[in-house]
Amino acid sequence: MQHVLNFEPQDESLVDEQVMEAYTSCRTNKRNTPSAQKFELELRQNLCAISDVLFKGQYTPGRSTAFIVTSPVKREIFAAIFSDRIVHHWLIERLNPLFEKQFLRDSYACRVGKGTHFGIRQVSHMLEHVSGKYSCEAYVLKLDIKGFFMNIRRDLLYNKLRSFVLARYQAPDRWRVLQVMEAIVMDDPSKNCIIRGSKKKWLGLPADKSLFTTPEGCGLPIGNLTSQVFANFYMDFFDHWVESALHKDGRGGRYGRYVDDFVIVHPDRAFLKKFKHSVGVYLQEELALKVHPKKVYLQRAEQGLTFLGADIRNRHVLPGKRIKGNFYHAITKLNRRMQMEGPTAALLADGLAVVNSYLGMLGNTSSERYCKRQNKRLSAPWQAHYHTWSEKKIWRKTAS
């Protein structure tokens, strides 16, 4: 799918600056990974090589590494090489300002200032708003898309992206953006990848959860920044369609989405039952996607729902079973390590990071009692080195 475009020349030094900015963004929280360290051994040479292929419009993705993760759920990941990740950041930095103008406020995934905590709060507010703080009748419809990432049609995605870029992106390097975008979207990393670990790890993974078994021409690799952002763009057409339908209905219905998990709150149960069918038709005809038949939830707003790992109930947001279970097992593991290794500096640093990460997530829910119970489970050596700062529910070092 090659397209001939007229383009203006651009100073190569500007591309060098853009690649350096993309590299700086890409290495955030990745500085100590083996791939980043290997890249930095010949940093100048590697950055120049990226700039050169971008400047000439000759970018092609390298070989990804495929592997399976089991937490929080079993999932296939394709990890791009570090130089490709830099190109991903370069591309998204060009497009994100335009996407942000296009995306609705109630699209929460992979966006600065939003994310899971924002999404949970918004859905909680929706339930309260439509139900008049639970004084009026209201209902919530929660749906999920079956095999979302693996069933995105790459040709359909690219055509939508290309039309968007030609209409909205007016910078001189538009042709370069299109070339890189096409190379990334149309690439199928499963055709030329390195498999980490045994192939037996793929046993039990549903066919619609793997690029190796997805229909030809479909699927985006989970693990890439571009996949997350482009999936958001793909669903943006659906977002606007739902918002338009709710606006025309005129009865104050609300909508929110995180990746392929979306919620509609409305005062009329009959409307939601009928609208569920319309949603299925739109997704199938316009985006070649299907609603997951086993993940349809329709209940009174006062009964709440589970969304993004939180149990949203009447005026309360409680931590979900998964995060509570994971936190419990994390503390059990820390206690076992303390018993085996003793209070080494490395273990104390790991423990501080692990517990604070969970407390940070739980801090957005009504979880005071649960957090206190988990802190009490920590073995004595842990308590000797750290204590809970209850006002912010985080650990800090005990003053020596």
C-alpha cells in the first residue's frame, strides 16, 4: 500500500532534534533495561541511524520479541526493539496534539491526565449524576469487545489514520509521518519475531488473544505505544457515534470508555436494551468488531458495577478482588524474602516500591481498613525499617 505524495524538503538537523526528544521520552522509566543500556553504548551512532531512515522515508520495523505474561491475566506481548520504540514516540509526539483535539473527554486510556483512576471517578460521577445521587431510577449498561486488539483491521485503521492526517496535519514532514505510520500499522510482527520462552506457554490462550491465530490482516501487537494510541483512535469513531445518539435522545444519558471496556448510564432500561443492539450493529458494520456475548452487564445504578478493577457502589468506590488479592500475595512474598534474605538494602528498596505502588492504587478507593490490615501482616523486620504515613497511606523510612 504505497502512496505517492508531494512533499516539502525539511532540514535534517530538525529530524535529529525530534529523534533526540523521542529518545528522551522513550527512555523514561526504561533507563536500566538491557535494551536501553545496549542502545546507549553507541548512542550517537544509533540515534543518527534512526534520523537517517526517518529523513529518507525508509523506516521499516525490526524484529519484535514475543512472550507471555500471566499477571494480572494471561496475555501475549510483543516487545519492539528499543530503536523502534523511539520511532513510536517520534510518531505519537507528532500526532497526539491532533488526537487530543479529536478525542472525547470520556475516553480515558493512554492519555495524559486521565487513566484508570480518572475513569473510575468519572463513571462514579455518571452514576450519581444520572440517578440524581441515587434518588431517581437509573440503569447502567457495561459492554466489552471480543478480542479487541486482535480483531482491529489494519487496512481500515490505516485508511482512517491517513484521511485524518491528510486533513489535520499540515507540517512539512506530513509525508514522513504517513510513511512511518503505514510501516507500523501494516506490519505483522508475528511473521518475523523472536519467541522468548517455551511455545507451551501459549497453550490455553484463546485464539482471539494472539497475533499468531488472528485473521489475516487483523491485529495490533499489545505492548507498543502506537497500538494503544491507534486503538483509541479506532474507537473514537464509536465514541462520537454514542455521544451523538445520547444527545439526540435528550434524557441525560452518559458514556465512558477505557480501551474496549465501556459504560453507558441512562434513566431508561428499555432504551439501553434497544441501544445494546444498535451498538452491536455499529461495531460490526463500521469497525468489524463484535460485542463480547458473555460480558454484557445491565443493572440498576444503585447496584453499581465493577470497572477498571474497582467496585463502584452507591456513593463508594471499593477496591476490586484482583488488586486486593495481588496486594495480599505481594506482602506474603515480601515476608518470605525477608525471612530468607534478611533486611538487605536491595530488599528494603524493593519492598518500599512494591507496597507504595499498591497503596497508591488503593488510595483512590475506600480502603482504609484493608490497608491497615495488610500493614499489620508485615513481619517485624519490615516494621522496624518502615512505618505507614497514614495521612497519605504510603510508606516512608523510619527516622534513624
